[in-house]
Amino acid sequence: MKIDLTDTTSSKINKALVQGRRAIGTPAVGMVLTLVIVTDEENAYDALKAANDASREHPSRTLVVIKRVSRSPRDRAKARLDAEVRVGADAVTGETVVLRLYGEVIDHAQSVVLPLLLPDAPVVAWWPVNAPTDPASDPLGALAQRRVTDTYACEQPIAELTGRADAYTPGDTDLAWTRITPWRSMLAAALDQAPVEATGAEVTGEEFNPSCELLAMWLADRLKVPVKRSVSTGPGLTAVRLETKGGPIVLGRADGSVATLSIQGQPDRAVALKRRDTAELIAEELRRLDPDDTYAMALRYGVDRLNDESAEAAAGAAAGSAPAAAKPPAKKAPAKKAAAK
């Protein structure tokens, strides 16, 4: 069932939700959280479809906030709120409200969303695109216990990771981190099967892929070994090689679907490691609403390493720019000593 409301208010939207539930005979029970999706008109359909698929596992009230910025000064001055209320089969297992904000209402989106939150239920905010650098300080992010972003959708993912680390607040997470959960589980299980000490690692994947960078950060933080980052044509993350005292451990996935696990002294094994869609990623994030400390540690470690490398590079550049006369000339060894050598 769909109910369209034009130039409405949060109070009228709540009444429409009650009206819709009564019409289909469904009580307002069974929903475990409120999912707030902040997106634009172009990406709203895909984000809502992923949220609806995830709601089969996590019944929720989904609020889609679309900020419609008009180019006309007259339209920007006019504040308006339009809403589309979906209940029953149109909202899969929960309730969906699509909010379109115009004019000055865009600057007060939190005032529109707050009355629509489920009482005594956790709130998760998700930015499929155009996420703020500091989600916790965003007015909508401040309403949520968990804040989900996706650096893969950014123009400069690696720079975005640095900003995420500087502004990290417990409760922040990123779908680039969620994408590597099966890889982390498989590598941890491989090290359990072969209890040997790791001496190095190499992560291979697409260039500027934030998931590859996060996996390298996690390995360096957990194993305390140098990690090399190599580039491939993809898709996504393609291989991880762990150098150990008992021989290499290699997890490779060339086709984006099935991976091969190779451990020294054991036969190669095929492992299902397909690239997951957004609905599966969101469903995984909704399973836990506590802060992800492992993500925070990997992110912080990687940024500290990048800062150290930048400082070393700057110091090396400064030393290289010094005039040649500043360096003392090398002393030649005497001929007798050289002959003796």
C-alpha cells in the first residue's frame, strides 16, 4: 500500500503510517530498528532496493531522506516536504517512508526525521554516496548509534580513508571494510590451520581500492609485519600472500567468485568467495550495533603509517635538495689497504 503526501509534516506522515497499518491489518510490532538512508534522487532506487532486501533479515522502518536542491532562487526559498509512505507488500517486511526535502527544510532534516523514529529502537544511518567526512557530527548522524559510509563511491577513496580515521567516532563503519569480512575470516582460519609465524604479506587488487588498503592495514596491525601493496586489473581484491617460516600461504581469487587457498604441505582447496552485493553488506552491518573496534584499530594504524611515510619522504626530499657542497667528500682508502682487501 502506498500513500502519497504533498507539502506535508511529520505529524501527518505518522498518521498515514497508522492508517496504512490499519488498512492492511498489520500492527507496528516486529521492527527491530530504524534505518535512515541519506542519498540523492539518482541513487535512491538502488539504495532502497538494497535496504528492502536486507529487511527480510532485519525488519525495520526505513526512512529515505532525499534533499532536492533547486537551482532557482525562488524554489530554494520555498520550504516543502513531500512524502511517500509504503506499508505491507510495498515495504517488504517493514515500513518505508521516502522523504523529499525542498528549500529551507533541507537544513533541518533532523527535525523531520526525529518524530518518525521508532521509539526505544536503535537507529542506523547510511550514506550510499556523498557521505560527510565526519558522520558523527552530521545532524542526521548524531541521531544514530551506527553510521555506515562507503568510501568506494568517493572520487578519492584513499584520501577519504584518511579523513575517516581523523574523524572516527565509535559507531562509524564503512562498507569497504564489510566487503573484506570473508577474506579476513579465511586468512585467520588459514593461520589457525598452519600455526606458524608470519614474516611478511602482500595484498594484490585494483588500484585505489579502499578494501585492499583496509585489508593491508589490518594485516600489518595484527601480524606486525611489513605488508606490500600490489596492483592488479581486478575485479576488486584478487590475492593475498602471507610469507611464513613454514612456507607461503596464498589466497587468490581471479574471477571474483571462487578463490583458491594454498598452504605449504597441503593440497590446494577451492573456496567460495564471491563478490557480495550491497544488500548483503547492509544486512551484515545490521547484525551488530556495537562499535567495531577492529575497524578502528586497522584504520588508525594505516593512517599513522601513511603519516610516517609522508614525513620520511619529506625529510628525504629536503635532504636531497641540499647543495652538494654541504655533503662531506668521501675519503679514499690507501692503496696498500685496498690491495690487502
